[in-house]
Amino acid sequence: MNDITWEEPFCGEGASCFRLGTDPQGNAYIAVAGAEDAYLTDTREALRSLILGIKAGEADHLL
């Protein structure tokens, strides 16, 4: 069993909420709030790259 520490949900207006989490082994997690048992996982470095890419506008075409 993973010891995941979940952050507060990130919610859009009228949309599902996403949660980010980490564990002591250096893994990062993304899940829909309320469905944390069905998560996507990778390294913290991969999560860092994802967040920096989003902040840089690399996902703006999805909006």
C-alpha cells in the first residue's frame, strides 16, 4: 500500500477536481478527486516537468 500524501483538489468551474500527491519514495500521483484509488503515477521529476510545461503554455491548445 502506498503512503500517498494528497494535496487539496484543484478545481475548475463546473469541472472535475484533480488532486496531486507524493509519497516518501519520490513518486508523484495525479487523480480525480474522489477517485484517488485510480491514479496515474510517475516520478516527482516527471510531475515537475508537466507542471513547468503547463505553466509555459505547452498545453494551452487543450483549453
